[in-house]
Amino acid sequence: MSIGRDVSIEISTNGLLALNEIKKEPTDVIVLDNESDGLNPFVLTKLVKRDRSLQNIKIFFVTDEDDFTDDAHYQFDGIYTKNKIISELFNSVNTA
């Protein structure tokens, strides 16, 4: 599926390694899953949003839980369930 931009995708299953890569080479969008090693997505999000050089990065969270809600302290820019992710995520990335 095309989103109308040149896109580069990096995949990491370790939150700490991902954070180090993001600090070296900032990105526009981060998609987090609740199943990562090293640093959980909630802590990773807080660290990114607190860093002035990274705080404008859009962060989207993907979960298995249909009733997951962001109580505002995680600061996700969007929360998606895995069963609806494809169309909703591409729409969000396209408007980021």
C-alpha cells in the first residue's frame, strides 16, 4: 500500500536499541507494539516525548486489547488494535 511518500522502515524488537537508533537518526513516526524487549513501549514513549530534539515524533501504539485506553500520561498520538491496524495506521501516517 502506498502512502504517497518515500518511506524508510526500520524494525526493532528491543526498545532500548530502538531508542538509541532514534537518537542517532530521528524519524517522523514510531509504531510500538506492547511486546518488545529491553524497554517497554510506555517508558520508550515517555523518554522520546521528554527529549526536546525528539518530542515532535508521532508515536502510535498497537495492542491486542480492544478496550485499551491512553489515560493521557503515555502521550501516544494514536492507539490501534491489531485487527484494525492496516487501514487506520496508514491513514494516520499519511496525515502525520
